[in-house]
Amino acid sequence: MSDETTSNIPVDEPAEVQAEAPPVEDSATPAPEVETPAAPAPEAQAPVAPTPAPKPAIPSPAALASKMAARPTPAAVAPVVHARSDSAQFGRVDDEGHVFVTVGDEEREVGSYPNATPDEALQYFARKYDELAASADLLVQRLANPDVQAKEVADGLSTLKEHIADAHVVGDLAALDATVAGIESSLASKREAEQAVRAQARAAAVIEREAIVAEAEQIAGQHPDQTQWKQSGERMRTLLDQWKQHQRSGTKLDKPTENSLWQRFSHARNHFDKGRRTYFAQLDSTRADAKSTKESLVKEAETLSTSKDWGPTARAFKNLMDQWRQAGRASRSEDDALWERFKAAQDSFFNAKDEVSAAEEEEFRANLAVKEELLKEAEQILPVTDLEKAKAQLRTVQDKWDAAGKVPRADIDRTEKAFRRIETAVREQDEKKWKSSNPEVAARANSMVTQLRSSIEQIEADLAKATASGNDRKAKDLTAKLESQQVWLKQAEAAGDEFGA
């Protein structure tokens, strides 16, 4: 190139200042922008006429000479000294001052340096090459740095190639082109590696987001009656915080994947919130119904608490307790208060019943002592040697036995069995006699059947009254006596049949 208008430097200015081009800068670092402050708004007031500034006084010649003497003497500027560049070996200067660069087997004219020696001209254009080569070497180093992204290197390479295309330099241009080609090749590999890392990071991020969504769906899919709403609600909020943290600082996902996962996550959260609202709305309604039912049960229990009809009232309280269990739960405070009233009424009745039972037990223990003495007396009847005497003695003991009254519940079975054993022994002896007697035995058998039937009817009537009044102990005693008499009746009827009565 020999265009003097683009390459030559004006003679009337320093050559080094006009000819030196700025070094190539990395385009990844943008120049700072300077913001011009806005002018303050004018105040809303009446305009004021400007006051003329006073004119300065003209200094005297002596004062002017004093000020000039006080001025510091400017320091001499040291000349710039550049190191010699080995890149100059790739160029030459002809006799007319034109500078050429050798590229392979060809030469190119790069410009001229007027009013300079051939060596100064070569060194100037060689230094311009060294600046480009240094920029290329810097890109190679940044390319090898894993912390530098491929985009930053690509932007720097684009800027470097623009400077190379417009450069008028002397140096190993083939080596510079090879360096640029190597950067381009390595940059492609770096891009592929970064893409692989990004793909791996996205895959891991998808797995992490999927785990968040899956847990949210699992929580939302729980049965309402088995859901711990407070803990589950806190966990849902934690999952939302984790999702936001992934969005802020995690690997970015592609839009379709992120939208799909977010829709699932949002649906799970909405389903959970709707289920929670529905559950507690139904719970409030159920609790209101339970409260109303239990209030009615409490009133009924308080009415029964003063009853003295022990048996039926005890069964009524058992029925109320069954209804209480089936009524469900009101709110904790209301349920506890209602239960205290219900239990107080129940305890009041059963405490009074227990006091009566305790008094009865004391009375029954005295009856037990009497019946145990009667058992000893009845034991004297056995073995039966005189049947009529034995029967008379047994009837006397039976009358005393019935008059003695009830015994404690724990002793009923023992005493009744012992007494029935004696009655059975006398009855069996009597049956033997009937079988061996004359036809009058049939008449006596019929009489015994009649008596037993009458006795059984009376016992059944007494048993019905005891059952209706809730007197469980009397009912049990009468039931045992009825069974004994029914056995006797069957035997008496069998004896009558045997004698043809």
C-alpha cells in the first residue's frame, strides 16, 4: 500500500504521537458510560436583572513581573524510549522511505514514516504488530482459563480480527494468522465443552425440580382425614422457597420444561390449598353438629344424675356414653368443657349408686353369716335316714334361707350350689320312696306337681317385678330358685307319669 494520505504522518507534529495506534482492547470489558447530571429546574420567581460584574484593575508592570517570577519552570519532557522489536526482521524500507512486510514469498507495502530513519520506520510498524500478537496471546491464555466463558473469548477474537484486517504492521503475519486459526479451533471445542456442561447441569436441575414437584404432588394427594395440615402446609412453603432459590441461583431450564414443571407444581399447591379450605369448612360444620348433639346429651345426663332408679338409669347412662362416642368431636375447648359436665353428671349418679351398693354389701355380709350357719344346719340332714323328718327339717331351713335375704355377689354361686346339693339329696330320697310306695304316691305326686307349679308361677311373677324395677341381685336369686323348682317339677311330673297319675 502506498497511499500517503492514510499512512504518512504530518511533519509539523511529533511522529510517535501521531503514528502510534492504541493497543487492541478486549471487547468484553465495555467502556464506562458517563451520565451527565440534569440541570436544576428554574425556580418559579420573578426574573432578576443581572448585576454587572466589576472590572478587574489593571496590574502594574512591577506586579506583573513579580507574578511571572513566581511561576515554576516547566520540567523537561523525557523522550520516549521503545524496546527494539524482533518483528522488524519481517520487513524492509526502500530508498524512498516506503515500508514493506514479507508474507511467505510476497511483499506488501504497509506505509511510510517520513523524516525518520529506515530502522525507526521498521521499529514503528513492528511494534504495531507486537501489539496485535500480544492481544492474540492474551486470547490464548483466556481461552485456556476455565473461568472465562467462550462468549468472552469470541467477542475478543472478533475485535482482534477487525484490527488485523485494518492493520499496517511488520511482523510474522503467517504466525499471527495461525494463532488466530488455533484460537478459532479451540474456541469451538470450548463451546462444545461448555454446552456439554450446561446440558449436564440442566439435566441435574431438571431432576432437582422434578423432586420438588413430585413431593408437592405427594403432599397434595394425601387423604384429607390423614393429612397433618400444619406440617404439610409448612413443607409446601419450604418447597416453594426451594423453587424460587433454583430460579434465582440455579441452572436455567429451557422454557417448555420449566413451564411444564411449574404448571404441575402450581396445580399441586392449588389442589392442596383447596383441599385444606374444604376440609376445615367441613370440620367446622361437623364440629357444630357434634357440639349440638353433645349439649343435648349433657342435659339428659344432668337430668339422670339425681335418679335413684339404679338399674334402668345405669343402662341409660351406658346408652348416653355410646351416643357420645358416635357424636364426633367439637372444637378442643368446647369438647373438653362439655365432657367435664357430662362426666360430672355421670360420676354424681354412680357415686350415689356405689354408696347404696356399699351399704347393701354391708347388709349382705350379715346375711351371708346367717346362710352359712343354715348350711351347717342343713348338712345335719344328710345322710337321710328318716325321709319325713328330713323333709320337715329341710322345709324349716328353706324358709329360714329365703328369709335370710341376699348375700354378696361373690358368694351367691357358692352358697346356692351348697344348698341345692342338700335339697337334691332329700329330693332323690323322696323319689325312691315314691317309686316303692302304693298308689297313694301318685296322689302325692300330683299334689307336689300342683304345689311346684304354683310356686313357679309365684317366682316368675316376682322375677318379672324385680327385672322391671332394675333389682339385678334379686332377679338373679329368683332366677336360680326358679331353675331349681323347675327341675323339681320335671322330676315330680316324671314320677306322676310313672305311677299312672
